[in-house]
Amino acid sequence: MNIAFYCFAALTVLSALVVLWTRQLLYSAFALLFTLLGMSGLYVLAGADYVAIVQIMIYVGGVLVLLIFGIMLTNRPGTGHAPISGRINQFTGILAAGGLFVLFFIVFLKANLPFPALKSSPHSSVTPIGIGLMTDYLLPFEIAGILLMVALMGAAYIAGRKRL
Amino acid sequence: MIAFLFFLVFLLVYMVFAVYAERKLSAFIQDRLGPTEIGPYGMFQTLADLVKLLQKEDIVPVKADKWVFLAAPAVIFTAIFAGFAVMPLTPTLQGSGAVVGVFYLLTIVSIDIVGLLAAGWSSNNKYSLLGAMRSVAQIVSYEIPVGLSVLCVVVLCQTLDLQEICYQQGIYIRTLPVYSESTNYLFGIKRLGIDMTEVGGFLTWNVIRMPLFFIVYIIFFIATLAEANRAPFDIPEAESELVGGFHTEYSGFRWALLFLAEYGMMLLVSFLGAVLFFGGWNTLFPNIGPVRLADWTSGMPGTIYGNITGAFWIILKAFIGVFIQMWVRWTYPRLRVDQLMHLCWKVLTPLSLLLLFISALWKLL
């Protein structure tokens, strides 16, 4: 169990470092795949199987594919090279990242989290989540649903054929 | 662990014979002979082809992005192979008994899209890139009808676990502690009052428990055909337009791996269709009065006989699914891109939404 945790943690951290350090945008996108997979592995070990699957479904199946598509379509024709990230706002970037790191570090130290959080239970989290969504959190669930439908219709309208 | 090793070896052996079967089948449909030279009836043709492929040079184009190019086939195959983890092979043998079963399967298979994009982009070839883009557009669109048709079954079975779905469709439903009190009624309608729990056979499969599931299965079959990039949905490969699609630049071992992934996907969706609609590892024959056909052709869960018969039935059903996929491939012409999107968004998706609604109501009958 511990070995699995450290493997997934290493996968997440190392691929996140690749995302940060490579200047090829597509490499970052492909490395992000492994970051997200490692994260979902950590979720499984923490007993949140449903969240782990949703993580892959939304972030890998949806967001990441959209990201890669976007980068590929902005590929400048002729040069044959994928876009490379520039070096702008380095000072403010470092400042913001460092500040966030200190903030999170202090919060995690004070939160007194069990580390590593390894208490996977044999019971799945699917049923409680389903019941929760249909009872206590019905209104937020419905509002999120309507919001997504509006977004879908808007996207279809924008992408649809315009009659001039 | 046993399931892992079994599926890995099984997939390799299956691929060798599936390619042979496909060539013989296409030859039969087109009134040709197919492979005849090597071995009896040309049986060892694929083995010879495989040896040739493994000997070939693994060419990486000079202008290709080397690391992404080399890694992409592995990502594609791993994504598909990971799907087999939750597939129940016999009443007791299953790689992982994860409760999120079928949801995991649909999700992990979608990682394959990233692999396809990586393969197409890193080849640095416009045909590969076009093939990858077509392929991804197609897979992303057809995930919706697949998801909705699977949801129809999940609504009726009220579980995501594929093993539980299997148990529900046979005579051994009461051996599972969760269902020790449940009863299978004819067509799933309690008011008819016809108890089918002891009868089993095909009469308790999901297609009979909810007769409209046959239409759901057709939607599932068409959509998974598109997910596997098989003809008539093979515009990502469309030899006459795109040379070879996203795998134009691959050769030797890596090309074999991509091929293995394609045949693996065919097998995976056939297995899934068998589990969701046609009783999984349950036998075809029902118990008719004193003629205990169901008891004779499927052993108790946990016994050796139960394992053998379970594996036999599910593999037989999956192979029939693969056979129909091949049959369709050599019979129907390829769809155009606009026809493809029309079929997905204007036919399959609304129809599966309607069927999902009816399935939810059926549960209340």
C-alpha cells in the first residue's frame, strides 16, 4: 500500500515538473496526462474511487484533449514546429508561486493531516454520493445541470451555421 | 493476477486467430480464397506475418518527434488493456472487483484518445495528423451514445459492478449475498408474476428482462464500432484518402502493437456487450421443468466446472460479437464525415436518451 502511494506520488510530482520545465507546449500537455493519472491513483488510495474516475473522465477525456487540440490547431503552418512557451512575467510568476507554496505549506502543517492518508475502505463512495446529490445537494446539482446545458446550447449556437 | 496474465496471453493468441479469421471471412464474402499457403487452410499465415513484423526495422522518421512517437503505441495499448481489468471472466475470476466497474472501463478507454493524438502529431505527417483528428472527433462524439446505452443497463441493474450485473442475469443470482432476496420476473415486470429465478438461461438475460434493450444493444453496437475505428466508421484510416491514417508512419513492432490495440478494442467492447445485454458468463439454456439444462451447462460459482463453463460462455459470446463486427466491416461501405456526425448526434443520441427514459420507467413497473 505504501509503495503504491509513493509510486503514484512520484509519478504526479515528476510529471508535474516536466509540465513546468519543458518549453514545448505539447510536451507539457502530454506530461499533464501522467500528472492527472497519478492524482487519480492517489484518490483511489484515499478511498475516493468515484472522484478518481471522474478526474480521469473530465480532465483527461475532456480538458486535456481540448488542450491538445487547441495547441495543434494553433501550430503555425510552414515551420512545422509546435508552439514554444515564452519567458514572460518571470519575476511575478516566481513571486506568486512562492507565495502560494508558503501559504499551502503553513495550512497543511496546521491542518495536522494524517500522512500518507491510507485508509481505503471496502465500501464504495458511489452510493453515498448518489444519495447525497438527490437529497441534500439537489439544488446545487440542478443549478449545475442547467448551467451546463446553457453552455452546451451556447456552444452549439456559436459553432452553428450563421445565416447572413 | 491470474486474470491479468490470462487476458494478456489470451489477447495475443486471440489476435493471431482474429486476423486469420478476418482474412478468411473477407475472402468468403468477396468470393476469394484468402490465405491458403502456410499450414493447413493457411492457418499459420498470421504467425508468419507476425514473425516478419517483429524482424522488420523499427523506423522513426527523421523529422518525427522521437520520444512521443515511440511512446504513443504503448499508451494506446495500455489504455485498452486496462479496460480488461474489471471484466468478469467467470463467476469468481475478475481482475479487479471495483464497484465503479463499467464507469472505470468507459473512462480508462478514453485515454486512448490522447495516445492517438500523440501518434498522429508526432509523426509529422499531414495524413497522420488528419487521421488522428478525425479519429478523435469520432471517438469523442460516439462516447455519448455508448455512455447513454450503458446507462440504460445501469439504471435497470442499479449497479456499476460488471460482476453483479452478470449475477443478476442468471440462475445463481441468489448465491450473491446482496441479491439473496431478489427474484427475476419475466420481462422484469413484477405484476406478471411469472418467477424466472429458477429457470435462468436466456430468459433472464437483460435483453429479455427489458425487451427494448435489443434496440439499446444495436445503438451500443454501432457506437462501439465507431469507438473501435472499425468500418463502416473507419474514416480515420480511410486507405483511399489518408494512406493509413494516424499509423501511416509506424512500422514493425510498433505497428503490430497498434494493430493489437485495435483488435483488443473490438474484443473489449464485445465482452462488454455480452456482459451488459447477453448474460455475461451465464448459460444460454434455461431449466425446463425436470430438464435442468441451465444447471447442467453452468456449474456453481466457485467450482472448477463453474469456472470452465463461465469462461466458455462469455468468450463464446464475445467471439460472436467480434464475428458480427467483421461481417459488418466487409458488408457496408464507409460513411462520410457529415453522415457520421448526423448519425451520432441526430439519430443515436436522441434515441438513446428516449430509451434511457423508458428504461427508468420500466424499473417502476
